[in-house]
Amino acid sequence: MRNTGAAGADRLIHLNTAGAGLVPAEVRRTMAEVLDREAATGCYETEGFFDGIINDEVYRRLARVLGAPVTDVALFDSATRAWCAVVPRLSLGPDDRVWVTPYEYAGNLISLFNLRDRTGCQIEVVPTLPGGDLDLEWMTANIADDVALVSVTHIPSGCGIVNPVEAIGRLLAPYRCFYAVDACQSIGQVPVDVQRIGCQLLTGAGRKFMRGPRGTAFAYVAPELRAALVPDFHDLHVARIDSATGYRIDDHSARSLELAERSTAAVAGFNTALTLFEEGTPFDHKEVFRALRATLEDIPGIELIAPGTEQSGILSFRHQDVAAETVRDRLAEQRINVWKIVGHHTPVYMAERGVETAVRVSAHYYNTLEEIEEFGRALRDTLGAGA
Ligand SMILES: Cc1ncc(COP(=O)(O)O)c(C=O)c1O
């Protein structure tokens, strides 16, 4: 499925799927159908009409895509909300250690810092090898039962390293810790299977490489992790006040972590995106990615920010003279979308490298080799024009 025609006035080269993917026509049509029906017949009535899709089919599809039991998946409106529905509810204490990596997403870290301040747990950063790969030998040597949580970002938003989440899952398996994987940038881009990873939590967004609507996200939460969470709140799709002083929970699945209110259009649109994903050949971007990397490596004055031996379709770079914002804006004038990233969104790694801003280019299967060539020409002109 291509997003552009040949070079022409209306063509768009979208190299910002790490921000949000281009929504396929089928997803847009589903959402428009929901909105039209809501306007014509009422929102709650429309929700009833789409009940089979938004309360059953979408969960079954998501569970299949993740390799998870359907009772262990839940929907949210952002990946951060999915993360915050689980991690802050962990019952930790001063003797517990939490491991993160230098690639942790800033929003996850903020919630972990609050958890640390509330519970006294200690946060430790897993070291990397000189090339940027996580030091698995260090992990193997240091893992012990006082590690309560290990959080690994599968692919960070600021640079395209693919962290070895399955190997990490194997090394953690004999130990007590819960294992959380942030799959926000990996789902839809590389295979993600919770059984193979061996994690108890996996969160992600629908809008990026899955090409779902904005305002869609999900979590896989294993039963043993759900059982360990401190109860906080249950919304009325799963709970019922049954006495003057108490309530009962009718649904103990992962959906018990959701809030009841959500957008029917977004959830139905996400179901269509999952359908297209299941029917398509989604991981077919390697040739385009190689071309993208070769294009950038060939341009003088560019410093690639690309740690690690395994790379995804996300590549970031800085130029010695031209600011990231200028690059983004000049390319946008030619209808080429790239993004200016800020170091403090992937704060540990970017601070180590001294990166405050950079240009992020992210390719997906709908990008063509011709588009990469055109992007390369436009980027050379942009940088040639100076600061
Ligand atoms: C790696 C990673 N984790 C988490 C998030 C947060 O996702 P959301 O904006 O849906 O909360 C992002 C957002 O870009 C991300 O790149």
C-alpha cells in the first residue's frame, strides 16, 4: 500500500511514522462511518451497533497480534496511560531494585521517579557496551531476587536500536522480577510476541507503526502482575457498587484496568488497522531502511545517532551547521515529513551523548526507494543552503 503517487505537486513523503503513521483509507473510512452514524442516530446507540467490534473483535485481534490470551489485553487512549494503569500500582519498598536502560522513555521514567519517591525503591540503569548494545553479561551477573521490576524499551523513539527483549526475557525468567517492555515504537515494525519475550507487561500505541488512529493504545498485563497490583480504581464497565460501603468486580480480566469512556471511532478504527496488519506483509521495509541509512551516511557533516548492532526503521542524525528545526521546516516546505526530536524524551542515553535536538527520520513499508532518493536530494539541498 503506497501513500504517494509519482512525483507531483500533491505527493507527500512521510518519514515520520515514529511520530504517527499514515492512516490507511480503510481506517479513515471506518472512523467516518462511526462518526456519521453517531451524528445520525446518537453516540450510545452507535456504540451498541458496533458492540461486537469494539468489545470483542478488537480484543481478539490484538491478542492474536501479541501472542497473548484475550483476557490479558486492554485498550487505552495512549501508551503512557497504559503504562500508568499498571506500574504506579506496584507494591514496592526500599529493598526493591528497579532496572531501566539508557533507552527508557521519559514519560515512563517520570512515573518511576514518583514510584521511587513514594516507596523508597531504588532505580538503577543497566550499562551498555561501547557500541550502545545493552550489557547482557552485566545483567546476567547482577540479576537477583531483590530486582522487582525490569523495564526495557524495545525500540526507543529517539534512535533506532532494537533491544534484544527476548534474550533479556530468557535471562530474567528464573528470577522474581516483573518484566515490562515498552513496544510503542516496535509494534507493527518488528515482530512482538509476549510469549516469546516472556514479559508480564507490554505497552504500545496504535498510531505509529500499526497505522491506527490517534488516541489508541494497549497493554498486555499477565495475570500474575494484575494480581500483584495495589487496587486503585475500577470503572463501571467492570465494577458495581453492591452495598452502602463496598463494590464488587465482575470482570477480572486486563480490561479491569481500563476506563469505561472511550471513542468508538478510535477503537473501531484501531480494529481495522489490526485487520490490515494481520492480512498484510508489515515487516517488509528492510531494503528501504538500508537505502535510508546509506543516503545519510553519504552526506558530509552528518553525525548519525544510531547505537547498537540491530537497527530498525528509525534513524536520527545531527548536522554540524544546520539546526534540526531548520532541516525539518525546509523539508516540510517540499512536503517531506521528518521530525525534530528532543534529547530529554530519551533522557539518559541522549544526555550521555550530549544530544539536545536531532532530526529523526522513520521509514515504514509504505515508503519507496524512490522516496528515499528524493529525500536524499532534498536533504543535500537543504544542508547545502547552510544554517
Ligand atoms: C518509546 C515510547 N514509549 C512511550 C511513548 C508514549 O506514547 P504515548 O504518546 O501514546 O503516551 C512514546 C511516544 O512517542 C514512545 O516513543
